Amino acid sequence: MAKRKRKKKSKRRGRWSQRVPETSDALTLEQGVFTKGSPKAIARSVKRSAERSHRRKSAPYRSAMSMLTFYINRAGKGLSKTRREKLEKAMDELRALYDKS
């Protein structure tokens, strides 16, 4: 019988999706931004972070929307219905802040 080679386990722990907001050239977010009470507060915080960030590569509006969408997608089925609705309303608030639609 032929011997199988075992794959070496990576030393890197955690999920890639956790590292994206921390190390990517997206945004530098404030701590706990997605757990704020109101959609308007979330939208204002993400907008402020997008406009102040020196790490982003695209326009502030696009970076802010991307980060909100990424967070919703990353949470997946683990995100409660009320939290998902609050984050989607935050996206609507962000559109209003940037006068988009």
C-alpha cells in the first residue's frame, strides 16, 4: 500500500473573514461599530471611519457600503432577524447621508 502524505496544518488560527476588517485596505473602524443601538448611529460611524481612513482605496461611500455588506454576509445565518434588519436600515441611512437614491 502506498503511504499518504499528510498536509501540514497552518500555524495561522482564526478565520480569514475576521482578518479582513483588521488588515485589509478597506477601513479602520471604531470598536463595536456594528453593535451600536440605532441604524443612524451605525451609518454615521461607518461614514466617519470611511472619510478619515487612510487605508481605503476607493471612494468613502463605496468603502463604507462594502464594509457593511461584508459584515452582514460574514455573519450569515448567525445574525438574528432584528440585527440584520438594523444593519440593512443602516445601509439605507448611509445612502441618505451620501445623497444616493
